Amino acid sequence: MNFSRLVNDSKFGLKRKIYSRKEQIIISIEEFNLLSKKYFKNIHKDKNLVINFDEYDKKKLIFILRWYYNLWIDVRENYIEVYTSLPDKFEIISEVNKLNHPHSPRTFEKGKIMYFSSSSYSSSNWLKGIPLWDNKDEEVGHGLKPSCQINYEYIEIKKG
């Protein structure tokens, strides 16, 4: 998680623009500074951030927070809650299978508990989902942990 990097960048500014050719989004340094002044001015390293956004900024905020900073955010109708750290456990709320997740190596049933599992060898589109796996201690090689991108609409934070 890169919440501390978001805190630093919002206080001291970015060094370069944020962009994705694939997603066709560019956030210039100046635009980030404006968004930062507008939405990140009350940011603290040890407290979740709640952002009441303007509708025209929503897509850019989600892109910055999920894609660039890889943060867990809860998007609601008129606000976004940005978590300081990634939750420990997630629960599958709708079955994940080859039809809705073609890259999934197997079916994950509703109610299955999943754990964050990222490595430098895995790739996930953080705008759509996060890398999870059902066994947090499993390894397929020397320090290589399996993972599968599970899209946000199929998971929720497991409380407790």
C-alpha cells in the first residue's frame, strides 16, 4: 500500500505526471496539485481519508488512488473512503469463475475467504480489481506466491 506516498505527494507535490496509455488518462503535475489542495488537504498518515468529491473529479480520483497508489478505496454515491492500509481478509460475495474472470485458474465460491497476494511477477489492473488468493501461505516457487485478480464487485472486506 502506498498511503504514505500519497501523503508525501500531496504535501510536497509530484515529480512527474501520472498517465496510462491503456486507460487513456493523464494527470499533470498542476492538475494533481489542484486535486490535492481540494481533496487531500486533511490527510493524515494514521487516519482513513474521506473525500466528498465533485462528480466530474470522480474518475480522476479513482484512477489516482487505485491505479497509481494501489490503495483500497470504498466508493460510495457521493464520497470515497481511502484506507491507510489494505484490509487483511476479503470475502467472495458472488462466485468467481471462468465466465466472469477468464484469467481465474479455478472457481472461487461465494463466501470463500481470500487474502491479498501480490508479487513483482503478478499483474493486476487496480482500476478493476486486486490480486488475491485463498491461501496466504502458499508458494509456487522460491518466494513466488500465486494470485488472481478478483474484481471489486465480487469481493468485500471481511470483518473480524
